[in-house]
Amino acid sequence: MAQPKKIRATYKNGVIEPLDKLNLPEGQELELEFKVLLSATTELSKEEKRNLMQKMRGSMKGTWGSTVEEVDNYLKSEREAWNRKY
């Protein structure tokens, strides 16, 4: 049996669409086992973000930024990177 592989995918219009490139021959039969991932559906308020940043101060050492706007921009760029088509 081949080594199991984990990929990210979305479900749209009744079809599972891989988000990662698959190196498989066309028509290859697969057996899938999946886990539904929860997504954040609520946006934090500016005050909640400030409080969270205060709690995290030092742990990320400025990686995300030092203002709410910088953190929002960083997270936006990360989300765009995950949704990029390769």
C-alpha cells in the first residue's frame, strides 16, 4: 500500500477540489478520509485585537507587527498566500 498523503481541499458544487498540487496520473483512483476544518467566521473587534496583541507581546517579537493595522495586513497576506493557485 502507498504511503498516505495529506492535502488541503475545498468542497464546491458537490466536488472536492484539492488546494495542493497532486502528482498523480489522470484517472487515478483514490480512497479518501477527511476531516472538516472549522473556519473563523467572526471578526475580532479592534479592541479585542489590541487585547490579544497585549497578551501575545514578546511571544512573536514583532513578527506580525506592532499595531492592529499591521497585524491585519500580515494576516491578509497570509490568507492570500494560502488561497493562491499554483
